[in-house]
Amino acid sequence: MRRYGGAALTAAFLTVTLAGCGTPAGTDGDLSDDWRPMAAAQQFTPKAGECHVIPEASSYLSSYSPVDCGKTHLVETFHVGTFTGALAARGTPPTVESAAMRGVFADCDTRAKEFVGGDWRSARLSVQVAPTSPDGWAGGSRSYRCDIFELDEVDGANGDSDRAIHRSGTLRNAVGSRSPLTYGCMNEDEWGRLRPAACTAGHQYEFVGIWTAPDRSYADAVRDEDAVHPACRTLVARYAKVPVDANLRYRTGTAYRFPSQELWARGDRGVRCYFWSGGTNVKRSIAGGGTKALPIG
């Protein structure tokens, strides 16, 4: 009886207490509809026009720390795109050097030419695609960055590496403005590497253009000298404005440099072609020089 009576007393007390509280002004007594709606989740997306001190070809939020391009940095993002179609439907982002990324690299290639004002391969520059991280992909992000960066004067210029070096300032219009990064007249050093030289000074090499190699393995491509030299001779002829005929091989020698193996794996097939004097020192550019600049030797 004592337990029953205590419960009844408690119930009566709660009834009186709740009745005394009433409903606060401005409310309707229904707590379920008084919460503010949560903001929609926002996907992390990098921005074009930013520069970065971390050069890795992946866009991780944890390492996203852009800097002003006027300050020292390694890579510059000139475009941000979105994966679509079958690529976007994948469970994980495609790897940078996979065949699945060829079309995306081609898009960055085209946009890079617009950004620098010419073919970026005609300068000490390289391009990469930086897809969103696996965690970002799992969260719904499908963005990728198009990055451009400067290469080392020796190893990068000769296709031996594809590592970004520190620089300051944007690369916008770097080719169109004929910056010091663009290839021109050159000489070979004691290790067989091409180094910049003034065209009015004694030199033996001059950059003449880019030949697009067939899409095949890197090993097969670099072994096929019989395909590269004739293609480069044609570019020399166009550059110097001489006939492409049977005498062309007696007018010029040729040299070339393949892109680095890493850049080839990303999708680049651009081979840099050079006029070679055959050992004679030349003190002028052969550009537009005609048969006077390239006589039959």
C-alpha cells in the first residue's frame, strides 16, 4: 500500500508541475519542428589560379594549403575540371599514369597551351593532372586539377626527370612572351646534355618544334630513331623555310629529346626536335633563313 500511495503522489506532483509551466511564448509545444535545418554538405573543390608548395599529383584536403603565386611555390593550378561519364562512375579515382586518364590529360594539355600562350613543350615546363583523393572521391567529389610547373634547366630540359622546381610568379603567357624558359639556341655539354646559348654566340643546336610520336610503349618509342630523325628534319625545314626534298638530309643534322618517362606515362607524346649543325659553330638563328642559312653541305 505504501508503494502504491507513493506512486500516486508522484504522479499528482508531475501533473501539477507541468501544468504550472505552461507553453513558453513563441512556441507551440511541439519540439520536433523547432530545430533549424542543417546546411547542405559542401564538397571540397580546389580553385584555378592558386599555387601550391606540395607538388604531388593528388588533391587532398588535408594537404590543401595554397599560396599566392607571387611567392615561392612548386606547381600552379590553371584549371579545375570535373570527371564525367564512365570515369565519374568508378568506385575510386583513376591513377595519374593510367590509360583511363589520357582524355583528361589531353584536356589539360589543350588548356595549358592557352594558358601559357603556346605549346608548353617548347619551354622548360610540364603538366600534370591531380585528381581528388580517394577519400574525397568516396565522399562524392569528382574534381581534378590541371597543374603546370617549371623543370630544372639540365635534367628537366633533357627529359631525364619531371620534378617541379621552386619558382615565384605565374606561368601565364610564359611561352607567348618568349620568357627565358622557352627553348632556343643550345650547346651540348661534356655529358651530352643540351644547355641554353645565345643565338649570336657560337652554338650547334636550335630548337625547331615538337613532333608527336605514335602512341606506344616508351621503350619502343625511344628505340625507333629511324622514325624520329626524318620527322625532325621536316620540322627543321619548316622552321628554316627550305624545301622538304631529297637534299634535306644534306642541309641539316637533327637531335631530339623525348619527354621524361613519367610524363610519357601520363599521356604526353611530344618529342622536342633540334637543328644540329654537325659540329660547326653557328652565330645566328636559322629561323626563316632559307637555303642561305642551310646550304647543301
